[in-house]
Amino acid sequence: MTIWSAEIKDLVKLWQSFKGLHPILEKELKKLISTSDENMVLVYARRCLEVIITDLSERELKRPRGTEPLKGLIDRLNKEEKIPYNITVSMQNLNSLSTFGAHPKDFDPRQVKPVILDLTTIIDWYLKYAGSRDIGVTKSESTEDDRTVLLQQVKKYLNPKSVILMVSGILLACILVIVTLVTFDIIGGGKQAKAGLIESLVVLPFDNFTGDDQLEYFVSGMHSSLITDIGKISGLRIICKTSSNAYKNADISVREIASELNVDAVIEADVMCLGDSICVRFKLISALPEEKILWTGDFKEEKSQILQLYNRVTKKIANEIRVKLTPQEEIMLTESKTVNTEAYDDYMKGQYYLDKFEMDALEKATEYFNSAIQKDPGWAPPYAGLAEVGSYQMQSSRVPPSIAIPKIYINLNRALELDPNSANSHYVKAFISVWTEWNWEKGEEEFLKAIELNPSYALSRIFYAHLLMILHRSDEALEQAKLALELDPMRPLILGLYGEVLMHLGYYQEAITQAKKAISIEDHSIAYGCLQQAYYALGEYEKSFEAWKHNAWWNDEVVDSIEKIFHEQGYFAAIEAIIKVNEEVAQKGGQISVSGQANRYLKVKKYDKALDYLEKGYSIHDANTPYIALLPIQYKQLKDNPRFIELLKKMNLPL
């Protein structure tokens, strides 16, 4: 019997009282009252709070929650007096304590009881609140009678002439108040957006009007940098660069773009000059109910001060749409930074190649990042770029961990030493913590830090979703994956990784849809890998084999021979043939994916051979080894396999 059994009983009564009325809250609360795991009690309590806060945001703040943290919404609801103060306190307590669900080492089980008590208080209030708004408060007859008497008294004492005079006086007073407010800029006077109307933006690709097409890489880099800068504002959802780039030179209206990306406004920018100085004209356009220019601004800045330019523009946009900046955001946007102009040029070129995510392009990115470091060794971003290159090379099994890891750490540590508030550096540190160190707690801490510094950073959210999936925290994984997709809906990498989340959670058809969407934009290995696994799970072996062909690294002759075996002897004979080719490559000293080879042995039910490769992946610290926690979903025979269980224990993964 748990020490909070009595408190759970009160929650059960509440749950029974509203069954069928609030299905989402009912579902989350049912999970809470059904578990005896103290950590999961906290996790599900937080999910219940999220359901309630999300609804309150739409009802009272008149906007969707988006990516804003719960604390910010609770503070805003309190500040605008939308909820009673005692409920605010309970929400703050629950929000704070429930985070320990993800960090059991820093947690005392006795802290569960106050969480349950606070949740009971919140839900009890919320049910009354929701009932009064959904059903409506019936006015009593006595109240209606009182209103009738009052109206009769007013009519008796006010003749038509006096009514006209009184109304005229009221109107005149209102006009004077409005004029005063506009004059002193207390209200916008049509020049600014009303607070809360714009909560999501897309920064469209910058137009290059310099007359020099060779500067396109720099203009593209400016576009990316501004998105990163604006993304630091927690009160806004900012579409990421790849999805924004899909609309470069697109012949469609602002309203259509906004509708497709589900945003409230767009930012357009024209780069007019680019030399020792940079000249840019910005335009902020609201999309609904009609296209309307809210603000235009011309900026000229010395190239060495370009980082200041991004800060100034970000702050100006926040002011124009009346988004309140947190104290930390205010500090970040007022920091004074200069950069060597040649180093900045090289960094922009490095970013250009890094974004291509191809092996040859990553080599070019490495060259440019190193060149930037030589020219400005005290500037953090190129070091973070090198760390990111190394992590991608290792994750794709193109560079062994023994070579990649030392280089990654040298560059990452230097980047964080120079700029501790870099969301990108914390994202890379999280990535390395999970897929290199296999330190799940540290990885989660760094992902949350990266998301705090830039809530609109889609890569942080999608890889955090993968960590949550590995840890069997499925609901949280799906939530983060959906947020990532909202932020970057046109990026094949995000679509492919989102498809993998869906696939591992058993949503095979939905995973196939996302993977196909990714491939419709660009041939992408992760998307094809997702298709291969999802089709296999559904027993559609021909489609699974076709997806494999797109990812095969071998020459056409080898692929053709395996395809012949597939058509003559079937899918599993083809898998045996692929295994054989891989074994021959490995014997000759070639590099193969050990996790991929293990997966093939599992398909043909050679579990001992599969375990040999899984254990090899552990011994060489293969970057894909953490995903073994998900294998029993498809291969149930592993659940009771002693070797597999021992491997999970060694990696501190959930059994």
C-alpha cells in the first residue's frame, strides 16, 4: 500500500464524477490512478495539468498553447486574474514538483502526496469552471425581476432628451480617453499589433537585391541567423529555416503561406547592400483576417556588427507585436557581440554545407568551420559547427566513435566555454550525452536547456522525442515530436524522425504517410529506413524491400543479385543474402552497421547471432545501440532473453 493511497481515492471519485465529459483529462487521470510507480504518478499529474492549462489558454487567453512552457502560461493566467490565486499556487507547486518524475535520483517519494493534493484541488476547481462555461449559468427569476424593475425606474426618470444628452456626454468622454491613449502610445493607434494576436511567425527567405548571386550563401545565412535569434523568444512559435525555405520564390500569397504553416504573420526581408556594411529592409505582415503591413524597418550596420543587427531586429519585432520578453531574453538581446567579418563569411559557408547533411558536404563544412576558427578563435559558433559535423558523421556510421568522439568533445567544450547560452551547443551536448555517453539524465537535462534557450528549435524537440521514446515515455515522446513537426513541417529530416516515433509506437500507417511526405520533398535515408521497418511490421514485404533498395550502399550488381533472390525465393531469403554480403564486408575490414545487421538476424529468427551484434554494438559504443530498448516491441522473444536483459541493465535502459 502506497503512502498516498488515501489521496488517490479522492482523485478516483473526481474521475468517476466527470467520465464522458472531458475525455482527454479523463484518459490522463485514469493512467495516474492506475499506476503504483511514484515517478509515473508525477508524469501523469503533469499531463493532467497540461490538459487543463491548454484549455485555459484557448478559453481565457484566446490562443493555442503552442510551445510555451506551462510556467509562463500559469504566470500569465495569474497576472490577468483569469484564475483564483489559490489555484495558481497549486498549479505552480504541481508544475515544479512534477518535473522530478523525469529525475528519480533527485526525488523523494514523499513528494508525491502534495502533488496529488494539488491536482485534486485544481481538477475540482476546473470541473466547476468548465461546467459554468460549457453549460451556462441559469439566471434566477428574482434576478430577471430585479432587472425589469431597474429598467422601469430608469425610463421613469430619463426622458428622451436627457437620454440623448447623457449618451453624447459618454461618447465625448470615450473619444477623449481614446485620443489620450493613442497620443501617449498606450494603445497602438493602428501601428502595432494588438497584444496576443500574433503568436507565431515565419521568416521568409531573404531576397538578394545586391546584384551579386555569389553572395547567396551569406544572404541564406542571415535568414538562418535571424530565425535562431527570434526563436529565443518563448512567447512566439517560429517556423524553422528548412520549412521557410520551401517558400523561396513561391508565387503564392502571404495568406496562403500562413495558412499552410499555421502561423499568424510573416516577415519579409530585402538585402539591399552587402559589403563592409549591410543594408536590409524588413516588413512584418499579418495574415488574418486580411493581409496587412504592421511594420517596416530599414537597417544599416557594419558587417562586424551583424550580430547586433539580429538582436535589434528581434527586439523591434517583439515590441511591434507586443510580446513580453522574459528578463533572460532581455539580457540575451542586449548582449554586445562583434565578429571578424572573414570568420563570419567562412562560418556562413560552413552552415550552408552542414545543412545539406551529405558526407561530401560535411567535409566542406569542416573546412570552412576550421577556417573561421583560425580567423576568430574566440567566437563560439564554428566550434559548435564542428561538434555537430562529428556527431552526424558518427550517427550515420561513416566515422567510427573512436575517431569522432574525441574531436566532438574538444570542439563542444570550447563552444560552451565561449558561449554558455548557445541553444545549438546545448543541443549538440544533449545529442552526444544520449547517443555517445548513453547518459539519459544528462541528455534530458541538456535537451531541456536547449529548448529553454530556443523553444522553436525543432531538432532539439525531435531528438528529445527519440530519447523519451527510448525511455518508454511514449506520450511525452509523441508530444515533443508533434511540436517539432509544427515548427519544421517541410523538413525531410524532421518528417523522417517523426515517422520513426510513430513507427516505434505502433502507428505504422501514420509513419508511412510521414515518411512518404519526406521523400516527396527529398530522397532521405531516414525516411526510407522508416518505410522499410513500417512495411515489414505490416507484412508488406515487397514494399519493405523496395525501401531497402533505396538505402543500399552497394553497387548495382550486388543489389540486382539480391533482388533476383527476393523475386525467386522470397523476402527472408533476400534478408539472408544481405546478411551474407555484410558478413563478407566486415571480414575484409569494411564498416557495416552493427545495429542493422542485428536487426536482420532478428528478422530471420537467429537470436544468438543478433545478440552477438547487439553486444558488439555495446562494446564499440555504436551510436544506434540505445534503440535496442525498442526491439521487444517487434521481437517479443527478446523480452525473456537473459543476454538481452543483461544488455539493457548495463545500459540502464527500461526493461
